[in-house]
Amino acid sequence: MLRDRVAFLFLNLGHLYDHMFMALYSLVVVVMVKEFGMTYAEMLPLATPGFIAFGAGAVPAGWLADRWSRPGMLTVFFLGIGAAAMMTGLASTPLQIGLGLFFIGLFASIYHPVGIPMVVEGRDKIGKALGINGVFGNLGFSVAFVVAGAMLDYINWQAAFIVPGAGSIATGLAY
């Protein structure tokens, strides 16, 4: 019973991270424009490949999970999205930012086809489990605002990616 609750907690944290990381750039970019000497309109499209990867990567991620391991893929999700976020935080050129965001999107694409089946697997109350998991996904957007705001106020835009990236890697190692 406790093991199931802990596993469910990790699945919910994964959904939170998934949406948090996908939202971070759109919040932090308003500060980044000054450092890179670009306009908001020039910097915002750097996220496009990441959003394409977020959608397109879901099919191969689900296929891999079906043929290999859902828990293994969830570990890849936590470690990969954390490393991609840290890579983005260490970026010094627009190309590097775009690559970092691409990899955030690619690793984020793992959660839905892998985590959602794990949420419902073997459950009697599927609606309740999906509802709770959905709340965590939506909380990810709220957490993105808090993380971005706190890191921008107290440290810098890089920390808005590096600190939660390290948290995701720690979660993946704990998982």
C-alpha cells in the first residue's frame, strides 16, 4: 500500500515537472531579451522546436515504454528533462537555448504516454487517480510562475532552469 502511494507521488511529481518545464521559458524569456540583445518576438520562436518535440516525441516514447519499461522510461524522463533544463540554463547563445528547449520538449514528451498508463494501471478508481494527477499537471504551470519569479528576483534567469533541473535529477535518482 505504501509502495503504491509513493509510486503515485512520483507519477504526480512527473506530471507537475512536465508542465512546469514546458512553461518556464515563456516566463523567463522576458528577462533574457536584455542579455541577448534580441526582442521578445525574436526570442520566443526559439521554443518552437521544443513544442514540436513535445508532441512528436510522444509516439516513440510510448512505443519504447511498451517494448522496454515504463518505470525505466519514467526514470529517463526525470533525468533527461533535468539535464536538458540545466543545459538550457548554461546556454550562452540563442542556438544553445533553442537546443536546450528542444531537449526539454523531447524529454517532456515521455510523460503522457508513459505516466498516464502507469497512473491507471491496476486501479479501481481510475477517474479519481486521473483527477489527482491532472491537478498536479496544472500545478506545474503555477509552480513555473513561482520558480521563475523567485529565481529571477533572487538569482538570475539561468537559475530558473538549473535549480529545478537539479531537482528533477534528484527526483529521478530517488525514483
